[in-house]
Amino acid sequence: MRGKAVVVGYWRDVKYSVHVLLGAAEKHELLKEADFYLVPLDNLLNTVNELKVKYSRIAYIQTLLTTDLLTKHRKITEINKKLRDLGVVSIAGGPHATGDPFGTVISLGFKYAFLGEAEDALPQIIELGFNERDPSSVTGVFYLDSGKFVFRGRGFTSDLDKYPPFSPRLGLFNPIEITRGCLHSCSFCQVSYIHTVRTRHRSVENITFWCRYLLNRKIKDLRFITPDALSYRDPGTGQSFVELLTELNNLRRLGGRVYFGTFPSEIRPERIDREVARFLKTHVDNERVNIGAQSGSDELLKKIKRGHSSEDVLNALEALRSAGLTAEVDYIIGLPDETLEDKQLTIEHMRKVISMGGKIRIHYFIPLPGTPYALRNPSEVPQWLRIELMKLIGSGKARGNWLSQERAVRELLRLRGEGVILLTSDRARSVLSGSSRNA
Ligand code: SF4
């Protein structure tokens, strides 16, 4: 018996991150050193047991979103307990592990949490999983050593071009990430806190290379991931954005369909003026773009550090309309500190957007670990607002899963209360010392 296997938990919500990780594994030539298995959580233990016959070393790697805990935390905890008994090392990364490493290690039972971005550190992470490396030598790793927490900084990928945006060898594709990190640090959003405010951009050459690669694989729809589609490289002048879209436009002649400023990469409203809107209209295939408004209240926009006004959203809509484009505008209901007046202003803003031909997408505030709002609770959504929102959805002018998100947040708050999510080190220590599960 010989050889090594890496078992990766794989499901819909984490698949893009897994593809990116596998792209980095390919770049580091790790696929030659170990076999990678992508496995749904329900099959994970069976798979490990089967692989144990064939491989001398097995590691379990998991990328996790906080919302995954809603349906998976018990299963994950059970898996980690059994893997410990089998001598298999488990490592979690991704937004949840970065935002709540204490809960990841103590409550979910991973041996290591990896904080930040994993591409550069991937060879060391895999060695750690095979028990071939001292954890104190790996930047980004968090663990317990003789009852003490050890932090080893955060992983940071400085050059996106170094890695493919997905896994070409395994044929696992996803939208191409063109920018990572965000300058804006909105209080509710994990992007600036996990990926930092140091923005990094894939080069135009690299983006078009991978777009051509997709076209050669008969994948015609070209989609992109970025925190702000118009902030590509030099948001001040917009020159690089023009250069990028000009190159992408050339790919449309080869049959490519370019989707830009649409899901999963929205546009900040203050970036859109008539000139930009006209340029977009002639260079992309989407008729609609997504704009982040979040609230109709300027006071609240200031509190959540959005860095734009409610008026900016209406101006963007007007510019898009003049170019023949429409917009879907995102709002978050239940933000902390949202007063009744803020809520009223938001509903009025939504009505204005609809009167200008826009559509509405409604989200509910989620207190995400790692953000300034991690320990905040949502503000109450009064009955009159619920009725207004349901009317908008019923009329087809708005959509959004805010009600199921509201239910999910209730459950996340319960997990926080139970210590499955351990947002402060005091609470983590308290649980560790066994004093209380509800510390
Ligand atoms: S909400 Fe958008 S603009 Fe704000 S920090 Fe997140 S990615 Fe950046």
C-alpha cells in the first residue's frame, strides 16, 4: 500500500473555491504527488474508509462558508471526530474558517484552520495534512497547541496571474476572478476583511488567455468575478477597464458571449455615468447590470461605510437607461442600526428605482464572522415593511430569498449562542476550559 490522497468536501456553494484550489494544486504540480477526491459530505467517511485500503496517507481539506453550518455543522463535527480516531488530519479554509478560526477548530473539530488565501501556501497545507510539516512553519495556519491558540498570520496571494482561475486539468470551470480584495470595507461584507483592501488584478493578457481556453472548450458564456466590475486596475481613469472590455469584445467575434457587471460581479453605482453605460452597451452581451444600493437612506449608507449615496444609484440608473441598459438593484433589509425612517426611505427608493425601469433584489442582513457586524443582530423588519416587500415581489418587480435568509440568520444566531460559531477568543477559551458551551 502506498500513495497519498486528498479528500475535498464538495458541494454547490463551495464548488468555485474548490475549483480555484485545484487550479493552484495543478500549478504546484500537486496532482502528480497525490490523488484528489471531490466528495459530498454524506459520502466522506465511507470514501476515507475505502481509500484507507489503498493509500498510506490521507488528508481532508474543506473550504467553508458560514451559511454551510446551517445544514452541515453536525455532520462536519461527526466527520472530524471519526477522522481523528482514524489518524486523518482535517484542515478547513475559506470565509468561515478565516472569520471564526476558534469555532472551526474547537466546535467543528478541524485540526487546523487556514486563514486567508491558500494558493501560495497550498503545498505546505497539503504537507500539513499528511503530517509531514511542522504547523508553526506554515503562514496562515491556526491551531491549538497544549491548550494554547497559535496564529501563524494569514495567507495572501499577491499574483493572481500565477494560477489558473479554475481547474483546467480536471475540467472544472467557473467564472474568471479578475479582481480580489476591495477598497471599500463595507461593514457587513467579508471581502475586504478576508481578502484585504489590497486589490489584486489578473492581467488583461491572462484573462483573455483563459477566455480563449474556455472558448476552445466550447464554453461560450464568459463570466467574471470581481467585487466591483468597473474598478479593474485603475478605477480613477477607467483606462484598464476599457482595455479589458475591448479585448473581450474581440472574443465575441469568436462566438464568445461576454457577461460583465452582472451576477456574480455587481457594479458600484458611483462608477456609472453615461459614457461608461454607452461603452458597456456596445461591449457586453447582458442587457441588465447589477448595482449594489443596499439602502435608500444616506444616513445608513454612511453608517455601513458604503462610500456612495442613494442619489448615485438613481443617477446610475438614468445613465444605463439612456444607453438602453436596465439594472437590477440590490438592497439589504434588517441591517443593524436601520431605523424606521431608514426603512421608509429604502422602500421609497425601491419605488423610484422601479419607476425608472429597474428591478429590485432583496437580501436579508447576515452577521458574517470576520466583519465589523459579526456580533450585531439584524434590526427588526416591521409588518408594514414585510407587506410592502411581498407586494413588490408578488408584482414581479422584485425578487430575492430574504425570507429564507431571515430564517437562516435566526438559526445562525442560535449557533452563535450555542458556541458552534465562536466569535471572540474569550468565548473560545471559556468553551475550551469546559466551563460552558454557552459561554
Ligand atoms: S459590498 Fe462590495 S464594495 Fe462593499 S466591501 Fe463588499 S465587495 Fe467591496
